[in-house]
Amino acid sequence: MNETFLRRNLQPIVIWALLLTVPFWLPLFGGYTALAGRVLVFALAAMSFNMLLGFTGIMSFGHAAYFGLGAYGCGLFLKFVYASTPLAMLAGTLLGGIAGTLFGLLLVRRRGVYFAMVTIAFGQVCFYIAYKWDDLTGGYDGLRGFARAPIDLGLTKIDIQNNGTALYFFILLVFGVAAAAQGFVLRSPFGRTMLAIRENERRARFLGIPIEKHIWLSFSISCFFTALAGSLYALLNNFADPQGLTYVMSGNIVMITIMGGMRVFWGPLIGAVLFVALQDYVSSAWPTTWMGVVGVVFVSVVLFFPRGLMGMLQKRAGT
Amino acid sequence: MSTVPKLEIRNATKQFGSLVAVSNVSMVVQPGELRAVIGPNGAGKTTFFNLITGFFPPTSGEILLDGQTINHIPAAGRVKLGMGRTFQITEIFPELTVRENARIAVETGLGFSLRAWLNAADKKKVADASDEVMTMANLTSKADRLVGELSHGDQRSAEIAMALALKPTLLLLDEPTAGMGDEETFQVTGLIRRLHRDSKYTIVLIEHDMRVVFHLADTISVLAEGKLLAQGTPAEIAANEHVQNAYLGKAE
Amino acid sequence: MMQLVMFNVTNGLIVGAFYVLMALGLSLIINLSNVVNFAHGNFLAIGGYLAFTLTPYVGFWGALLISPLLTAIFGYFIEQLLIRHVYARNHIYSLLLTFGLGFILQDVCRVIWGPSPLPLDIPELLSLPITPDLFFITWYRVFMVGVVVVAVSGLFAFLRYTRVGIRIRAGTLDLDTVSALGVNVAALRSYNFAVGSFLAGLAGVLAAGQIGLNPNMGDDLIMPSFIAIIVGGVGSLTGTLLGGLLIGVAAALTTVFYPAGAEAVIYVIMAIVLLLRPRGLLGEEGMLS
């Protein structure tokens, strides 16, 4: 390891060092490990969303749908099919990902506000189904009565069921693999066409890039990753919540991304830290008006810190 | 024995409702030629250009590339057939580096744009081709700068480099020096001349700046009110009375 | 059975009228400013609560006039204070801004007027049924539909015959040209936002008289309003009007035959429209790209 390697990769090195040692330092600040699990899940959802917003320049405001479908898919599988955590995650990821891929077909020719509105409406369709189909989904009360199963590795079992630290590291493992996969996609020739579409759609089209197909693909990829995050959320809480399908959740995913910095790969992770900390603090400090306080924070971020924390730091370092 | 023309336009007309933007224009561009299309504002230059690039089809008439009609091939298809183009307002990927701009174009040209990964051989192919177009556009020293932060002239060069990355056989430039100062105009003109003289590209350009046109072009076509007014070498055009009346007299 | 059908159809008409009122306001703002106002439902709530506060002093009729005007003024100031700063930015910021604004306004209502539902007193005459047979159709329901018809006609007349209205319509079609003609686009957008807020406020007063007040009373109307706009076609107010009526009546008719599917039918209509006519019933082709 020479000096340039260190300097070039300082960001991921610091991030991974902190993430791997969470159970040791988080309690010192009065946090608990489940909180860190929530940060990772939201971070993964927002990073997946950011593949669209930050890297393809496409504005979905309905990503809660795929997040929520991931959670329901995972929970339903555990409850009704088979008590296997990896298979349940696969089921959730497929459910949300395939739904996103199909919705994406109807979306690709729309742009801007219209695109956003249709994504919101699709999200609401999913909420509506989960809400109405209460025999299966538990309706308004959400889906309960399932539990994450220990991971069976043949020789040994990892007890993510009762051991909070093991659960955290399991989530961290999934997060790490997913983040690596996202980085891989973004650095590929296909990933560069996403950037091209964001930067200048007309130019990209005249280079011969089939824009609609590429937007559809990146939407689909983003939805699969978001659904994976959703399945982790179901495991984390042993619960799937219909409120998690609404546009409020979509707004939270957008907010996390903006807070952290939407043009920055790790931005949403930082955003998730800020968001979860804020949520945790505000809901205990202002139990009755926490919504208004969160609203004020949202509005302030939009007006005064639109580049997000990482965006601002990078700008400063760059100039 | 004449060769097949690179580009041929036969009696092209384009009407928008009752407005005839281009009226019965014919033109033959030979391989290796540098053709300039000039004309006062509203002469139909941009419409004419859009007919060639496939932005919309002609109302009547025919457009042929390498002797084949391309009337019904849309813009993207014409790019694949070897038409590279730049735009009046520079179209680039501003927040990416020169190298990334070039690389995206190269990868698209090579049909790699849906690939999730490249093997070592393909990677080298992409890197070499990107280096090549950056060298041609004289941008190697600025390869890792964001295109959006470069001067107008360099941005235009980058745009031309992207067009070159698709290995076009015909280069269409829409007012390549529009809105540029003398120094930048000189830079871009130099680039176009090198591409024409050294790399033997066939080039059609629309231009406003008379110095550029008379400096560069082998042949000049003059459009006025949608019609072809005159056609000839720069010397012939300069001496043409009609052109002087219709255009040069007013412009100079 | 006949009574049930009548009940549901009138219900559907009223609901459709609310969709139309909400969706037209949203649509106005989207068309001219490219902002999807997530807080539109909260402007509705504010209109309702203002009427609650005003009624003891000016009566229901006074509140019906004054409250939407105050909501419009409030909207004007919100636009000046917050919304206008994000027009030039990525659309995601305007979505997020109004999303946060919705949270704030909801809590503002909660703090000022309390979290529990409140009734809005309406004149005795309006609460009577129109005939003893149709005891469930009160004059208030008829009145609501009437007000909506008047308001919508007024809006279209405003856009056709007044200077500001004509400019708003022109700006919707081609903002650059309107700006080049020397129209103050920033001011135009503020007025336009105020008009949109007026419609939300009016819907708020009417809704409060029917179902009472609570801080998130607008939430249930916002999503159908989005769908009305999508179905009608972004960029066309007539489309929005048509879309709102269509989904309102469709939902009502479904209620008659299959109550559980009343809400679903809205989404089904949206899906069909998106599949068969992606730009919406009356949407402009240009709005797609």
C-alpha cells in the first residue's frame, strides 16, 4: 500500500473502517446497533435510487413501492413458504425488481415532472394493494408473524435471529456486496451511458445510444437493488409496513439522497446517517410536532444545502 | 468514369404548412470534399441541414448517401451509416472529463454501450481509440479536465472529437464557429482543415463567418430564400453577382 | 336499490367535483411552473380551517368567499418565500420542497386548531334533504356541485378573457416567447400559484362543510388529483377537468356494483390510459420530452 493508493481511496477506506467497527464505537455515543442496521438499509435504498437520480438524471418519486414490495416479498416468503433468510431475500428482491421492470416499460418515454408523477401513482397502486389485500398482507396493520431465520452454513449457523451484532454484520455484508455491484455497474460502459443520458440526452441520442432502453434498464437495476434493501428492512424489523409503500417513504429516500449528496457515490450513506439520527432525535425531542420540524429541515436542505454534505465537501476540496 | 458521390441531394423540398423552407435544392458532394453551405438568415440552411441529418424527412426529393437513398432512415440510423454531426449549440457532456466524453462515444461506436464489463483487449481498443480522437482534436493535454470548464473552442473540439469517435465517413458541422472569438475561431478552423487535408474526411458545414468559409471550403453552395442561388469554388462565388447582391453585399 | 344507486352516484359526482377542483389547481401550477405541489392538499386544509375561524364573524357565506381569497394570498406569499427559488433547479428539488412544506403546514394546522376533528357549521337550509324520499341528498351536496361548476367556469373564463389569464395560458404553451414579449414571468407564476391555491382553499371550505376538519384532510384527495392529471394529459386543463370527472364518476359507478373496487378502478383507468394513450387523453405531444 503506497501513499497514492491511500489518498485515492481514502473515502471508502474511512467508510469501511467505521462501518466494520460500529458495534464498538456506536454505544459510546448512546446509539444502539439496530440503529446502524437501519442506516445501512436506508443507505442501500437511497444508493439504489441514486443510480437513477444522481447518475442517470431520472427523477422517480415512487421508490418506496419497490422498497416496500421487497419487504412484503421477503416477509410473505418467510411466513408462508419457507423459513430461509436468503431465499426470502431473493423472493423480495425479485418481487420488487420485476414490478419495477414492468412499470418501467410504461415510464421510459416520459420525462421530468410527468415521469415523477407516474412513479408516484405506481407507488400508490402498490400501497393500495397491500392495504386492501388484508388476508394476505395484514392490511393496515402490516405484515407480522414472521421472523428472520438463522443463516445455515452447513457447518455452523449464524444466529441473526437473536444476536443483534450478528444481524448487523449480516446486513453489512449484503450492503457491501450490493454497493460493490453498484460501483461495478456505474464504472462499466453501460454505466457511462447512464452518465451520458444525465449530462445531455440529446447528445447521447445522436451518438446512437438507445435512450429509452438504457433508461428502462437502469430503472430496472435500481428497482432490484431497492427491493433488496426492502427485504433487509423486513428482516431487521420482522415486520412489513404498508406506510413504507407510500410517497412519504419515497420522499424520505429522496431526502436521504439529497442530504448526503446526489452526485456522489457514497452520498446516500452519509445522508442515511444524518436522516436516521435526525429522525431519532427529533421524534424524541419534539414528540408532537416532529413532522413540522422534519419539514423545516427538508425545506432548509432544499433551499440552502442542495448539494448535500458530501457534495459540499467535494466542492470545497476541488476548488 | 465518375465515382459514387459521398452525399447527393436530389430536388429536395421541405414545407412546413404553407411555408417552403427548402425549395427544390440539389447538391452533389464528392468523397474528400469540403463543402460549405452559406446563406443569409432565414435562407433555409438549418432546415437543409436537418434534412441531411434526418431530423425530419423531405416533403419531396431524395437524399442519397454513398449512392443509396436514406430518406426513410431516422437520425440515429444515419449516424450508424457513417454520418457524424455536431450541433449549432455545442452538445457535450459538461460535467464529465474530455476523456470520458471521448470514451462514451468510442464505446457506443464499437457497440459496447450495453456491456457491463470489457475484457483487456476491448479495454485497450477503447483506450487507444479515445486517445486517437483526443490527439486529433488536440485535447490530449486537457484529457482529465471537465469539458464544461474548457473554453468555447476546446468544447467545440471535444464535440468534434466525439463525432470522430464514431468513425464517420461524412462529417456534418452546424456552424462550428458560432459565437466564438477570433482566437477560438482560428483554433476550430485549424482543426477542421487538418481533418480535411490530413485525415481526408468528407465534410459539409454550415457557416456564418465568411472568412472561415472562404478559407476552408473546396466548394460553396449559397442558399437564399430556400433556393440554391449559386454553387462553385470560393473564387467563383466571390465573383458571382447574384451572390453579392443577395448576400455578401448586405452582410459585409 | 334505487336509493343506493342514487346515493353512490351523487357521492361520486361530489367526489369527482373535488378531484376536479384540486386537480385543476395542481395542473395550473404544473403547466406554468413545472412544480408538482405536494402541499396542495395542505392548502385545502388551510382553506377549511380559515373558514372555521371566520364563520363566527362573517358566517358561512362570508367564509366561503373570504377563506379562498386568504388561501390565495397565503399561496402567493409561500410562492414568493419558497417555491420560486427552485424553478431553475432540477425538478427533484421542487418536489422535495413542497413535500417538506406539506409536513410543516400539517403541523401548523395541528398546533393552531388542534389535532382532533372539528365541524364546520353550515346554514340550516343547506343541511336539509332536497326531498323526503332522497333524504340522503342534502341541499349542501347540490350546492357543492353548483359551486364547483361556477368555480370551474370562472377559471376558464378567467384564463380566456382576462389579461393575466391569457398570459398564463400563453406561458403554458411557450414560456420563452411570453418572456421575450416582456411579460414578467416571475410575477405571472406567483399569480398563477395564487389562483391554484384559491381553488384548493375553495375545495377546503366545501369539504369542511361536508366531512369536517382535520389536519390531514387533504391527503386523500392529492393522489386521485395526480391521477386525474395523468389521465387527462399533462399540459391540458381541459384534460384535467375531463380526467377528474372520469375517475370520479367511474369510482362512483364501481361503488354501486362492487364497492371494494371503487378506489382500484382509478388506478386501472390510469394504467389503461398509460398503455393505450401514453400522453393522456388530451396531453400535448411535446410534454413528453
